[in-house]
Amino acid sequence: MLECRNLHKHYGGVIALKGVSWSLRPGEVHALCGENGAGKSTLAKILCGITAASDGEVILDGKPVKWSGPHEARQAGLGIILQELDLFAHLSIAENLALGNDRLEGSAWISPAVLHEKVRPLLQDVGLDLDPSLPLGQLSVSQWQLVAIARVLGLNAKVVFMDEPTSALTNDAVERLFGLIRRLKERGVAIVYVSHKMDEIFRICDRVSVMRDGEMIKTTACAETTIDEVIQQMVGRAVAATRREKISVTEKKLFEAREISTRKLGHVSFKLAPGEILGVAGLVGSGRSEIGRALFGLSPIIEGLMTIEGHAYLPRNPHDAVRHGIALVPEDRQREGLISGMSIGQNTTLASLSTYSRGGWIDREGESAAAAKVLASCRTKFAAQELPVRSLSGGNQQKVLIGKWLLTQPRICFFDDPTRGIDIGAKDDIYRLVSDLAGKGLGVIWVSSELPELLANAHRILVLHEGLCLGILDAATATQEDIMRLATGHRL
Amino acid sequence: MNTTFWKYLRHHGQPFIGLLLILILGTVLSPHATDGTIVFLSPGNLTDVLLQQSEIGIIALAMTFVIIGAGIDLSVGSVLALSACVSALFMMVWNPHGPLVVQVGLAIGAALAGGALIGALNGLVITRIHLQPFVMTLATMIGVRGFTKWLTGNVNVDLAFGANPSGRFAELFSSKPFAISLWIGLAIIAHLILTRTVYGRYLRAIGENERAAAYTGLPVAGVRLAAYVGCGALAALAGLIHAARSHQGNPNDGVGYELDAIAAVVIGGTALAGGRGSIIGTVTGTLVLGLLTNVLRLHMVDSNLELMIKAVIIIAAVWLQRRSTGVHGDL
């Protein structure tokens, strides 16, 4: 009933989909799975008219369609429940359900009493026993998710997309959702279930399609495949040549985390030796960035202890962490890393400015000499230090951020997915930089979404799942399948 | 050197063009004195403008720092009144004992300390409790005004004339050389702090992207706090000039000064969103506003019309800057 042929999508220079063809049958529950950035969400958003494809066609009931926006797709019976929930905290449950729903909104004037009567059955459908006049802001994340589902049900959709619907749900809410999915299926509604939770997929889905690096790898009936096979299809990339340097096994510890807990981490323990690269793997939301936030004084430690070279370490804020020799290259370059209106040189020296100043006055020559030196050592390509940093490509911006921290001469570096969205050449430079740092005796913690990258560069790999450390693997012997199995919550 | 000058002018030239236009306009439209000289360009007239603008000019310097740090300070007008009244009360009513210099010094010190204290209160609440700068300084604007009225019993405190503390104080602070060179001197210091010091660099980084600045380990709260303390202290300093020039401490003075100062900063090309701005621009913006008033007053133009013309100038100045920097195209 819903089909797409040869879909392409690129955001600027980043390619999200390359020639995806796929089809959905009426009344089936169809899983879309793949690693972070495989293109699942992009595909779902194109099919529902939220973003437009760069090329290719979407076919609904045999007719090619071109959505002008999500509203048109919704009218045609395609509903989507997004990962980032598109609801309004200040509006009541009923108002949220009625928004964009012509049947519920009825006319320009909405009587609350009438509306509440109309939305009650929808809420009962998803098992929410709440007063429709409650503002959404008072609900838990799990209830919020159920409202989002009820909203799509209210549209009488023929196809429902669910993007990671269970990520915020409690266990019994998940069961209720599965019951609901079965009932919808009986009514002939087709469901596209985007998830990386294998056990859920195999419980409720009829077919599973695996995506990888923007391509559709394979669609198979769930009955004819196994969890292992699907995981293999998800990771299936060639492992790059190993480049990590052998570290001499010493008993020396640079850093240790003992049973640390934060709001998003539960009793995580690990050690870091000088010269070691500790990879951190996990799906988005597994708490992998949270390790950096804890280390950098951004997330308060609720329980547990951190030590640097044997001394207890409890940072109050990033300023404190930097003084202790910690560096953090954040995940979101634009929002957390760069001062985009400032020049390349000024961004580079921002963390170490006091080194080139006397009594608060900046020694401009010393500053630009230091910046020039470190930018060259990072192989940053730029025309002049005075140019705004936003004029650089993503890879070179990342090198500026790394250079910024090199100038502070840190002892421990935390890299949060440093190669995301940058081209291959720049990735290679960053691999080399990180190995060099480790070679100098620094401790490196490296979060990555790309398993081959971790397997090739890290010494050990810590795998997180929902805030828990499910294992620390030796990178020399671990496989992508092992990591993915742990990251999706299955023990080895 | 020469090329950098032109480059600077191309990027930051908007307010200068406005200044130039007003100077030309003023010269052409100026009435002539009986001996045929152009009144507008006479040294007496121009220094009058500088003296008149010195209060707003000094406040605008500090306001530039606050705004570059992505804040705003609405309390400066009330702080100016408080400072004027506190200094007048010290010299006229409370009469501390001691030689003249000590009496005047105490009055000045108390006024400045009071301003800095209110700035610190603003800064602490904004950085620790995370109240929006607009809301917090709106509250202090109202509260400090009330405090000042209570302190004076809502009565003007007149300064005396002659060889007594308040007379000497008024003589000094209202003299053209003193007030104007104070403003210009502070402008040079402010410019150097903003462009040449670690503090200035931090302030701009924090104003543009507070989150990234925090992730870089910058002392975000301290830098922003210092901007508010400075703003309170300079508003108090402007209050001393105000007291001297009006020869009294009037608890109802300074209303609307915060908006004049913000207007000068904005005309000078500082972005209200933070991160971007210059002291040179602010000084130019202050002069543009002062000269405009002067040109119109020389022609006896209705002061209500003057306000309407100012409104047009503010909009035109900011619009021109957005065009030249391409800010509006960024989204």
C-alpha cells in the first residue's frame, strides 16, 4: 500500500539516504532497524511529509504522491509518532489531541466539554485514565508518549509510524502498547516500527527491514530470521586496519570511576591507564555522553567516587574540571563547542587564554603563534586565523575544537562522537591525533557511534545500555556483533 | 594599518556615517551668530553637547558590556538617582566630620559603593538564581527608585554654593573638562578591556554562546557578575555628574535613562542578542543622539517631534547594520 522507490536524501554535504526502495503491506507490523544514523528516522520522515526527499518517489495505494507537508500526509492517513515528541506542554491533553485534527477541532469554536467527551475513547484506547483538561506538562514522559500515540490514533490513520516508541515507556506501558498494536493490526492498520530493540521487534513485528549507512540492506519475515542475523546485517561494515599502539601493561592508574551514578548512569565503574584509549559504545540515550558530563562537572554525581592519580576528584563545574586537566570535545559542535562569531584563532585559544596573558592583558602575538602551531599540528586547513570559525568545514571545525583542548595540556580527554558528520579524510586525521595523544601518555575516553572506528582505535570498549555498563570488552578480541548485542541489552 | 582602518570602517562604519550625516546636517541647518559664525560648530556648542551626553555616555559604556554579555540593565536610571541623592545627603544632611576632601571623598565613595552593590545584587540573582536579566533589573529599577524616595522623604536635596564640600563637589563634577575627560577616559579604558583583555574575550564568548563558553570551562557566572557590578558603579558615577550639574539630589531624576543608554548602544551596532559590539560604536551612538537633540534645539523644534525623529533614527540605524552584517539572512 505504501511504497518508495530509489529515495535519496542529503543534508548539505551529509548523505542520509542513498537509493532506498521499500514497501509496506496493509495490516502488517514492519520493523525498521539499524544503527544510529543508518537513515531510519530520515526514511520515516520523508514518507510522512516532514522532510522532502532530494530524489526518488513515494507511492501510496498505487499513486505517486508528493507531500507539501506533514498536514497533507496526515489527511491521506499517514500518522507519525516522533522520537522528539511534538507536543505542547502548556496545552491540555485534549487540546494536544485536537491540534491539527479537523475532526476533533470541528469548527473555529471549541467547547471544552464536547472536546473532552470526544477524546475520552482515544485515551482509553491507549490506557490513559486521566482528566483530558490536565496540562501536558504535568504528565510523566511515559504518559506523554501515550498521548502522542493517542493523537495519531485520533487521525484514523491507515499507516502509523512509531519512531522508538518504547524508549520512554515503563514496562507495563510497553505491554499496553503492544496490545494496542495488535488491535490496530486487526483493524487493518499498517504499522512501521522504528527501533533497535531486537526482542521487541521479534515479539510483535511481521517483517523486519535493516538499514545501514543510508541504504536498505534487506527485508525479511521475522519468522525466517534470527536476532543474530539481523545484528550482523546492521553492523556488517568492514573493520578498518588497527592503529592503536600497544600499551605496556602497567598497574598505573590515571583515572578511576568507582560505582558512579548520576541521573542517567547507574553504578558505572571503569579504570583508565595513561596512554589508554577507552572506547564507549552505546545507542543514543544509553548514557554515553553522560560519562563525559559527570567527568566534566556538568552532571552531579549522586553516588560513587572518581579519582585522578589516586586523588579523589569531584568537579563542581567545568571550570574546576579544566583546572584538573580534563578536556571535553562535545557531541554538538555548534551549540556546545564553537563560538561561531569569533575567529578561528580566538576559538582555538579560548580555553587557554590565561597562558598568553599578563595581568589580564592578552599577548596577541603569543596567542596567534600558539594557535598557529597547534592548528598546524592538527592539520587544520584554513586561510587565515582572523576568519570566522563558521567559515570552516565540519572536519576543520572539529580540529579547531581539539586544538583548543590540546593547548590546555590536559591529562584526560573525553571525545564525544568526534567524527560524526565529517568526511573521511578529516576522520583519518582525527584518528591519528587521538592516537598521538594517547602515545604521549594521556588518558582518552572516546564515545563513538561507529563500531569499526572503536574496534580499530580503542584498547578497550565499555558498552552502555540504559545507563548501565553491560561490559568492558578487549578491543583486540571483541566483534561488532558482541558490542551490538550488549548495546541492545542482551548479555553475551 | 591603513587597510585595517578601511576594513574596520566597512564592517563597523554604520554609526560613523550617521554621525557624519548629523554633523553635516547640523552645519548646514545651523543658525548663524551675529558675527556670521556657525553656531552649531562653535566650540562652546559642541562641548555643551559632550557635557550633556556625558551622563548617558558613561552609563552606555557599562551597558555595552552588559549587553555584549547577553544581558540588560534597566536599573541604571534609578541607580543614578540614588547616587545623586546619597552624595547630596552625605554632604548636606549627614555632614560627616573631617576636612573637605574627606567629606567629599566619603560622599563619592558611598555613592559609588551603593551603585556597585546594586549591580552585584543584579548580577548575583541573575547568575545564581537564573532570573532573566530583564526581570531582575526591572525589579531593582522599581525597588531602588522607592528606596531613594524613602531615603530623601521624596524631597530634593539641594547642594550649596561656595567653598564648602558640596559647592566644591558641584564645581568639579559639572565642569566641562572634568566630566568630558572622565567620559572619554573611561571610554578608552572600556575599549581596551573589551578588545585587549582576557575578560573582554570571555565576555564576548559568553554573550554569544553561553553553553559553549561553559563547556570550555570559562568562569561564566563571575564574568557576567562583573559586568553588572561595573554597570551599577558607572551608573552611580553618572549620578555624581548629574547631581553636580543639577546642583541637587533629586529622587525623581534619571527616569528613562536606561532606555537612552540602550538606544545609544544599539545605534552603535551592539547586538541585543549578545556577543557582538564595540565601545567605539557606543560612543558614536551617544554622540549621534546628543547632536541630533542639539541640532533640533538650535532650531527650537518641538521636543515631541524630537522624540519621533529619534525613533526613526534607532530603527534606521539597526536596520542598516543588519543589512551590512547580513544578520537577518542567518536564519
